[in-house]
Amino acid sequence: MGDKMRNGYEETIQRGLAAVHTVGRLIGSDGNAQEGIAQLRRALHFADAVVIGAGAGMSTSAGFTYGGARFMRWFSDFFARFGFRDMYSGGFYDFPDAGTKWAFWARMIYVNRYMPAAKPVYEALLDLVRDKDYFVITTNVDHLFQRAGFDKRRLFCTQGDYGLFQHADPADGRTYDNEAWVMDAMRAMGYVMGDDGLFAPPVGGKVSMRLPDALIPHLPDGSEPVMNLRGDDSFVQDTLWHAASEAYAEFLDKCEGKRVLYLELGVGGNTPVIIKFPFWQMVRDNENAVYACVNMGEACAPEAIAGRSILLDMDIGEALEGVKNMQPGQEILCPAKKA
């Protein structure tokens, strides 16, 4: 490694931008889930390396939904007062005071960073790749890969972490762990920790929507923090972020020409140049590579790599369980796709 660290984030975006000009016609899933699962099992079996790209659909499959019943369980009082209908919208709301704003964010961080997922989707994925040479790039900020047991040296979380604060001025260059503050804030709002180590509303369900001034978070210089979530150029890419970015670039170098499975899970259309488009380009450039996309309603691939693409239009958890539960040897019997 030279004096200057590799920037895997910028390099992969450049690959994605290059892919834009060569995408051509897109093809979708043929709807044969059973055959697709068998093809994915086969691709995993024969792969020298697996590059996993995960987006919001992965966490949605695990139960981390931002609206509906889960939102109402934790934010019904915010809905009643302010009218927003999901957690994502609440993150952009202009709250009337700092105490209310940070009460919202304490709950937001707790339920999406420190609570366990309802379904073991991440654990199922780890079971499938544990003995493989793998690397994960994800736009998710909920830490579910780490909590499921993935090797943190094989993870690149490009867009930040709910568990970190940062200075509003990115020149500070540091991030700050927020777990202790979140736990204090949840108690201050009236939530009670049970024997299972999880917070729940007290008997009667009444909790506060505002933190006391003493619990409004502050950084060492006295300023209020902001979340370490990529939104603009003020996002802090700290030392660990840069190390992960470089590790990703070096892993991709190692994959060149090998039998690589590029496994895309739940990546939507918000930031396709980070995972989706680069994966298409890397498969196009490597005749030994296979692209697999598991995404309910959005599984597609360029026609140019159709013969080396596996498209599963289904729930990610169900697909992974299908692969995991396939009888040993079945993937060998399934005919390989022809380019």
C-alpha cells in the first residue's frame, strides 16, 4: 500500500458511471423462483469470491421497516402532533425546539441501530458466505451486518452509521459514538428496559416527546452534533471509513479474472452508481463473473450480461432460506446458465 490510501468509494462510483453508457436494454426475472434459487446456490458453490452489495431492501426483509405498525409503535405521538407518517420523513422535519428534535432522534437511532432485527435475514446470509472469501459494500446505516457477526474488516458502510455523531463542520474529521447517550435519552423519555435488555413503554404507555436541556447532546467543543449520515459534502469520512474504502478497492483488485459472484440484495434506484451499476460493469468486464439480484419488484440486469445473471423477484429472506435449505449436491445437478 502506498502513502496515499485508495478511495474505493470514488473508484466504484467511476465504474458505475462508466456502466451508464453501456447498459442498453434491461431484462427482468422470468418468475421461476425455484430455478433461480438453484442457480444462486450453484453460483455460491463455485465462486472463488463473493462481493455482496446490500441496500435498504435487505433491512426491510429483516423487519426494519420505517412506516406502518413499526412506526406507529414508536412514534404515534409524533404522528399525532406533527403529521408525518414514517421515520424517514421525520428525519427531515423542522421540529420546534432542540429537546423535541433530539427526542425524535434518540428513538430513531434506538429502533434502527440498537434493537435486534425481527427476522434473521443477515444471519442467513452469513451462514451462506461464512467459508467464502467475501466482502460487503452497503448503503445501509443500521449496523445489522456487524450485529449478525460479519467480519468488520470485510465491510464497507459507505453512507454512515446511526450509531455515530459528527461535527457539523466536516473539517473536524472525527465521529463520536452515541450509544450511551441514546440509552440515557430513552430512560429520560420514560421507556423501561426489560429483562431482555430492550426498552418498552411503561405501564400506561405514556412517554415524553421532549428531552430535558441537560440531555441535548453536545460534542467536546460544546456544539450540538449532527448525524453521521451522508446527505451532502458535510458528511465526515473518518479513519475507519477510509480504511474500509481502501479494503474494498483492494478486494475488487483481487477478484479480477476470478470466478466471482456479485450478489446484489435489495438495492433500489436512489444511488445505483454505488452498487448496482458498478456490479453490472464488473460482471461485463469479467467473463468468469456472475451477477445475482434478489429484489422484490426490481430484479433486473442488462441484456448484455443476461446469460450470467440470476434474477429473483422475491423476498430476500425467503430466497436466502431457499438457498440454505437446498439439499447438498442439488446445485450441481442444476444446469449452469450459458453466456
